[in-house]
Amino acid sequence: MKKEIRLFPDIRLICGDIPNIADDAMVICCCLNGICECRMNDRYYYLTGGNCLIYGSNNDCLLSCSADYSGITIIIEPRYSAAAFAELFELPDILKNLQRSEQYIFGADDNIQRLIEDIYKESDTLGTPILRLKVLELLMLTGEKKNENSDKKVRIMDIGSFICENLCEHYTIAQLSKLFEIDPTTLKNLFRQNFGCPVYTYAKSRKMFRAAELLRDTDMKVIDIAEEVGYCNASKFSGAFRDVMGTAPRDFQTEYKRCKKHKDLSISAQITY
């Protein structure tokens, strides 16, 4: 389910799946359920329930969501003019700061979570003026969040890259702590802060989204794909895949092939004379 509402000339609201977004837009994604993989500048981030992702116009972002993903997305287009909101407190400055920001993930507090749920659940019943007010309030609250920098952030980002480059391996916090010379507690806290989830969840999510790519784009057997991402047991792999992607591996593959076949047939029908 995806519903799009243009609240202002330069600001759109999407409820449901995350849409394809122009590279030069500023985007706020808020997840209610499921998981979304966000690949930005060759790094992977995972947006899960209760988290929000902000990324600006300087980031090249590829998005892929689980079957059970739901949430809202606010898109501020590059032509945005602060003059349209000149009378609304500090909103013009907040929007400018958001547009200049690097990507970051933060947990929604009670006020932000309430707004996200209201906007998502009542987008069909609330009138556009009320939706505008709620979205403007959400923008002001998210604009107050800060992406905290740390002298250890580079090491944390390197840990994320290391996990992605070694998908067939399993690393413990203790092993990563020793490899990257950072104490375990700091590693766990900063990793969640920068990537939006714990180390174990991050590794599992990347493995399953990689498995989804292989199921979609190759003819590999499920057991071979399982081994490719570090699982020697097909049953455990299937359970992990369902946990992350919201469906079983074979069902995912079957549904993708069905949709692709339907799309190909539609294209063939369009070019038939």
C-alpha cells in the first residue's frame, strides 16, 4: 500500500512503502514496522520500527524494504523555498539545516512516534490542513535532532564495512572489539547510534538482504545461497530470512518471478501492434 499526498508545492508525504526518490531531494523516512535497507555512499544502514532516517541531497541512496514494511516518508524537493514558511517560527532554518545534513538515524521519542502513527493511520480520514500541521510539527521535532560526531566514528563505520565484506563469517562483539581496538560497550553504543541497530541485527540484516538479491537475480539453490551468507543449515537460514524479510526464501523468489513475468507480459502487450 502506498499513498502520496502533496501537502505543499515542494513537500510530499508518502504513507506505506518507501518510493523511488530523486537523488537531489531531502528525505525523512520513519519506520513503523518491518525493515528497510538503505545503501548510501557504499555503506549500509537499516531502518527498523521506531527509528527515523534523515538524509540530504548530497547522498546517493538505494532503498530496499522487507515485505512487511510500513511507515511514512516526507520528501522536500530541491526547489524548496524558505519564503513559503517565513512566518512559521524557526522552520525555514530547520529545513535548511536538514537539507545540508549528512545521513543519520535516530530513535523516535514519544512525541515523534505519536505523530508518525497519527499521520500513517489517519492519512485517509484527516483533511489536508490537519495533515499539514502534523507534518510541520514532525519536521520541527526531527530538525532538533543532532547527528553526534565522535572521534571514534570512523572506526565504527569501518566495522560496518568489515561486516559487509565478510558476510560468510560470524564475528562476536569481543572479536570486533579486539580487531578494531575499541572497548565493547563503546562499540555497541556507537554502532547502534550510527547504524540504527545492534551489531548482530546489522550483520543478520545485511546477510538476508544479500540473500534476497541472490534469490532475485540468480538461479542459485537456496542451500547454496545460505552458505554464501554464512549459514550451513537451510532451516536456520529460512527462519532468519523470514525474520528479516517478512516472508520465506522460496515464497520471496516465487513472488518476484510472478511479478516479473506479469510486468514482462504487460510490456509485451503494450508493444503489440
